[in-house]
Amino acid sequence: MFLIGGCGYFFTQLSLELSGMLVLSSLIGVGLMLMSPYPIVEFLQWAQQQDMNKIAVNISDDIDDSKTGSTRAGNTKMDNH
């Protein structure tokens, strides 16, 4: 819709009449409005996926730490020299 409105504005005489201006501005406005949520939805899906990956990594680290007896800050076993 945005591209059709832009092409109509630049390449036709339709934009010289009041009704043509209304049609073209409506096409451009609705086209931009329909286009704008897509990048936002993509970002939110990406962010949720990153969060889920982080949770999965943390769970697997916790399982590994419980097997070896260490923590994230370092090894809990003390070495006596």
C-alpha cells in the first residue's frame, strides 16, 4: 500500500486533485501503519528466544555444577597446601 501510494504520488497526476491527495495519503498512511508492527514483533520474538536460551543454559549449568560440587563464582572445594 505504501509503495502504491508513493508511486501514485510521484508518477501520476492524481496527487494534483483533492480526492487524489486523499486517496494517496490514505494509502501511504495505512501502508506505513501496517508495516510498522512487523519489526517490533520480530524483535520481541527474538528477545523471548534469547531469554529462553539463557534460561536453558542456566539450568544446564546448575545441573553440571551440582554434579561437580562447584558454583558459578568458583570452585567450592578448598585446596589445602
